[in-house]
Amino acid sequence: MISERILILGNSAAAIAAVNAIRARGGKQAIAMVSNEPCTAYSPVLTTYYLRGEIPESALYFCDIGYYREHDVSCHFGTAVIALDAAAQRVTLDDGTRLDYDKLLIATGASAKRVTGLDPEIAAEVRYLRTVADARRIREAALGAKHIVMMGGGLVSLQVAGAVARPDLKVTCVVASRQILSQNVDATCAALVCGHVERSANIEVLFGASVAEITRSGGGHRVCLDSGAELQADVLAAGKGVSPNIEFVDRAQIAVDQGILVDEHLRTTFGNVWAAGDVAQGRNRVSGEVELVANWIDACEQGTAAGANMAGEALAFPGSVAENITTLFGVQVAALGITRSREGDGLREVTYLDEARGVYRRLLLR
């Protein structure tokens, strides 16, 4: 008798949680896993600690190859999905392999958004931080650098800047908005954090500026801003957010908005296909709206629910919660749930500020 075939696309938080959920329920299904990275599962959340030299690369990995053997998972690592035919229940990989399935989980995560409008050769030299390979490239590039120009002032940009900056290496963050962390916190919180950034080792923030052009110059790059200012850079880096890895999904078969639309059981519009993690767009537990919320905790919980449902249960996922908790330049910053209010949305704001102690609290209440 041929066992049921489960195919999992991805090899991070949601994918591993799904495998655990299936096997924990005694499932004997044949599980195959596809990942475009040629390595076992690791935590991208820890890459900035690796950049700072606080942990070795080996500490990033939370699964070794023995995990996949113990859970009877057939691995197709180092190869990417290029096509999904949900009607035929078949996936095609970039090496020509075709994999058939009975049930499919899409948990392919997200990739860093690329800076647009640059010369293709120069664009290929911009460093981003999303994968362990990205972290290696940034670490190697920073070793002999004197000046890094970072495009963006979000969480990733500031984490990278703080990780690589040193007395003999200047980092300039070019930020289009008038504050850092514009997608996460309000202006008061951003100003408190920015004060610590500017007092730290050799980091400068340029607000209200955008990159107009980048050209080669003296073995490095000349970065021309729309303000007319010019910067000389050894290394180019960017943190402009992420996009879900769903290019292979046929929108005529599976409904897609910003991400893959899922119901409370993480099921897509195609009956035997589920989605979890950074690709899944479902109900926000706080706002009630259908949103794309990408964080590690949600990915684990979604993967667990999807795996349980693929194993035959009816386990509901209660909804996503936006969550970012980190330490930036010695400051603990937490942004949970709804962090930005708009006129007419019925939210009441309560704040507390103790500038002397550097303490700020802000609650949005309905």
C-alpha cells in the first residue's frame, strides 16, 4: 500500500513545526522537503549575533541532518521550486526534478526586497541580511571596509549597522523618512532610540534622503543622494523589508493577495494545499483584518496548526500577532499588536515618558 505523500516547501520555523506536528500524531506519511538553501534548518533571527561575533555560525542551526533521518524526511536541499501545478498535484524544481504529492505545505519564507533603479552590476553588489549566506557575505565585506552605506533605517538596517560598526569603520544609514523604525514605532520612541544610535561607534543617520545614483569610484562606489550630497562607500548594504517567496504560485489556482490567502486552518483556496509562515496571509488576532504578519513565533504556531491539519485534525490557528522585540544599541524595544494609529480608527493613545531614565511606554486602546 502506498502511503500518503506530503510535500513541504521550505525548511525553517513553519516547515519544521509542521513535521513535528505530523510525526507527533503518529503519522506514517511519506514526507519530502524542498529548500533552496543547501543546509539544515537555522534561525535567521540569530544572524546579527553571528555578525557581531557573539556566536559561531554553528550556533545558528537548530536541526542537524540526524533530525531529518529520525523524522523520516526525504530532503531536496539546494534546489528551488520553479513551478507548482496544484491541479496535477506536482511541483517542478530548478534541477528538473518533478515531485508529486497528495498534500502540500507552502512554507518558503520571505526574501529581502531589492533596491530598484540601480545599474544591474552594482545592484548585484548590494548586501542584504536574510540568510546565513547573506550574513557571511556582510561579515567578510566588513572586515577590510572603511565606510558602509546602508540604505534604510528599519530594524534590519539598524541591527546590521550596530553589528558591524567599529571605530575604524563608519556606517551611514540613508533614510527616506524623517525617523528610524517608521514601520514599527512612533516618532517619540524612534527619537529615543536614535539618540543611542548617534552616540554609538561611528554611525551616522541621514534623514529625508534617498539614493539617486550609484557609480564606481576608486575601487569602491560613489553614492549620490537626491539632496545633492555624495558619499564614498567601500560596501553597499540595504534593509528595505521582505517579500514572500511565492513567485512559483499560479494565481489562477491559489488565491494570492500580498501573500497566500489562508483560512483559520491555514488551508489555501486549493483543498489539499496549506500555507504557513512568512508566505501566509490570514486574520490578524488583534485587528481582525486579513494581513501578512511575518515573525518567528507566528511561523512556528502556523506550522504546528498546518501540520496537525495535514495529519487529519481540525486545529484552528487563532490569528497572527505582529511582534518585534529586540535590543538596539543597548535599548530594549518591543512593538506588539497594533503600533500605528490613524484618524478615525477608534483607537485611544496613552503614553508615559521619562526622558531622564530613557523609558517610554505607549498603549493603543479600543
